[in-house]
Amino acid sequence: MKNYDEQFDFRDERNLSMCMDFYELTMSQCYFNSKDRDKIVSFDLFYRRNPDHGGYTVFAGLEEIIGFIQNLHFRDEDIAYLRSLGTFSESFLDYLRHFIFTGDIYAIKEGTPVFPYEPLIRVRAKQIEAQILETALLLIINHQTLIATKAKRIVKAAQGRAVMEFGARRAHNFDAANYGARAAYIGGVAGTATTYAGQKFHIPVMGTMAHSFIQSFDSEYDAFLAYAKTYPNACTVLLDTYDTLRSGLPNAIRIAKEYLEPNGHHLAGVRIDSGDMAYLSKQIRKILDENDMESTNIVVSNSLDEYLITSLIQQGAKINSMGVGENLVCSKSAPVFGGVYKLSSVFENGKMIPKIKISENIEKVTNPGFKNLYRLYDKSSNKAVADLMTLYDELIDPNQDLTIYHQMNSWKNKTLSGGTYEMKDLLEPIFVGGKLVYDVPTLEQIRAYSEMEFSKIWDEVLRFEYPQVYYVDLSKQLLDLKLSMLEDVKHEA
């Protein structure tokens, strides 16, 4: 691994520091005017529900956050704009002019399977610094985590068949296309059609032809032949511009037999983008095989998602690979990832003071305190059995019995026998004292790590329909703190 500056030749040239909710600035000025403006606080970034009613989520976006924080500053034009609003004092604007992040950030590694309510990112910093990060952290994590998760589901449905991300033209602008491709690659797709993502993130790029290419020639055969002559070693043709079985496939076979094979090449693939893909793929495979073209792959596209892919495979469709567009890059069936950023503690005179948010909706009650997060693995199976949140100063001995508790109900608990489980600290230091201390992995390393970590999750958690709920539990000390704080609020009301 290399550090961030050594690994990447360029960062986003735009200064996106002003991409924040305005209340971050209004609150920050209030903090600035208070006597304890430099109070240290902690925030947790977490989410409450998995997308698509699934059993898991794929954490992604950390690398972009690192770049954002390293570039976080306010330019003269930013200060001038804020001054023009008539809302901020000159002393606060001068503070922003010299702003740098000096706090600590701990995060889960990209590609890790994660679950509701656990802290994906833990921020400990001066309260103004922690507040100013809120929108950026959420918009980055909410987007890339959502797309990585959707990609993982689609790749799982494909059962080993290659999935290509084809969604740029349906994405929500340039960044959504490029970072969506990055997230999809973490989720397991084989490559992307987005050229800039290939350049920026070193993702394999792929693509062949559109219907307009075929229409621009005098005949479909002429179009196929021109493409074969230009790309004889990677020729995949689109069959359904006019008639898949009566025109497209015969012309594809013709260029294979009349041009490619006589010149020592073969037709790499054929693609269909419409029609009954199960029926057509079976007919195409039969005809190709009858013409001794067993090595020619069949590629399908057209509004695919994990459910349609599963159905096609169940129908015996003869598909080698598939391109997936808007249903992937926009996560069309679950377009919003509900990450939130909540205050969990403040520090005064070296002491941690826990904070809790209470709501009539029980799912919105937060877990208080400055916390650690561990993943517990069963030694005999090497499978993850639970994630455990503890207070930061708790010590756990894996050689001793450990009882973990439901986040609200102490009677719902599970005891792990000492010596039968292993523990892994999921929150790794990213910034300490404002300095980057994390070895940023390459995208290929993130992708390989993700595959390894998902192999440790039970299949019952990974299934699409009615997945097993993965345990995200609390230590007894943390649960007691939470329940006591809830009780205190009840008596104060």
C-alpha cells in the first residue's frame, strides 16, 4: 500500500468545501461565539435499514472522504460569498479562512459487509470541525455505499457470470456516473462503460456498438464487417437492431465464417438488448453451437436487475455476461441510502459525557457514548456471528465467556463461550490529530478484501428473500448506560 499522495496522481481540482448544509455554518458560528468553542465531541455515522430489504450493505466511499478532508479549505471567494449573506461576523469568517481539520477519524475499511446501527465512521474533533464534515461525509457514503450494495446483489444473482456496469447515461450527473462505477467495481462488477472512471480509478472499460452504428451503414452486414475488421480480436456485435434471429444472428455468423475465421480470429460475442432474453439466448446458443461457434459468448442488457437476472437463470437462459445500467448506477429499486450523523458524546476535563437522541420511533433512538466496534467470528467455521458495540474503555478477553445484548431489550441476549470466538476491531484510524495515518489501499485491494470478508458471512444473511437478521449487539455496560439514560429522560419529562 502507498499513502494517499504517493498513490494518486491527481485529486478533484474542484474545491467542494462549501458543499454543505447551511445550518452547519450557522451552528458553527454559535459554537465559535461560545466560551468553549474548542470543546471535543464525537459523532457516529451509521444507517438504520439495508437497501432492498436485504440482509447486508457494502461500505464504500472512504477514499473520496480522505481526498475531501485533505482538500478542505475556504477560499477568498467563499469568504466573500458568506460575507455577502450578512449572517456571519468577521471574526468567524477569519476563522473559516484559516480552517483546517485537526481531529480524529476512525472508519470501517471499504468493501466490508456492514449492518444497521453500527458506526461506519467515528469522528472525534472540535465541535466546529466535526459539524462542518456532516454533509460531505453523508453524501459520499450514502451514494457509494448504496451503489456498491446494489452491485453486490446483482453480481450475486449472476452466479459467476460477468456483470458490466453500463449506467452512466442514466446516472445523476457526472460524479454519480464516475463514483458509481467505482462503487460498483467494489461490489464485484467486471468493468464499466464509463471511460473516465476507467482513467481515474483504473477500472477495466468495455463497450462495443450502439444501434445507431448499425443504422449508419447501408446494411447490417456491412456494419458488422466494418467492426470485425477494426477489432478482429474483440468483436462483439449487437443483434437486435432489425430482427435478432432472422437478420442479426445470420449476419453475425456470416462475418465469423467469411472474415474472422479465415483470418485466424473468432467472433467474441453477440449481444441482445431487447425481446425475450431467455428464449432468444437459448435459440442463439443452439444456432451458434450448430455452426461450431461454442466459444462465442452471449451478452444481454436491457433494464436488468438482480431479480430479472435470477429469473433468467432459472429459465435456463444461455447467458455468459450481462450489462446493467440504471437499475445499478441509480439503485432504482432503493434509490436512497439512509445514513445519518449523530452526536454520541462530548469530552469535558478529560471525561467522556455520553449523549443520546430519543424519539417516539424506537429505531431512531441512538446508542450513546464514545464506542468501539468489533466483529466476532466463530473459530470452528470462521464465520461472523455478530458485531459488538462497546464503550471505548471496555476490555474484552476472548478467552472468557461473552454475553452480547439486543440494542433495546436485555432479555434478548447471546452468550459466546470463551475460547470459541475471535474478535476483530472494525474501526481503523484514518486521521489522527488531523494527519492521515491510513495506508490507502488500491481499488483492486479493496475489491479482493471485500470478497474475502463476504466469504465469512453466512449464506442465510446474504439471501434476497427474508434474509436472516445479522446480530449487531451491545455490551452489558453500553446497554445499561443506554437504558439508564432513557430512564433519566423519562423521569425528567
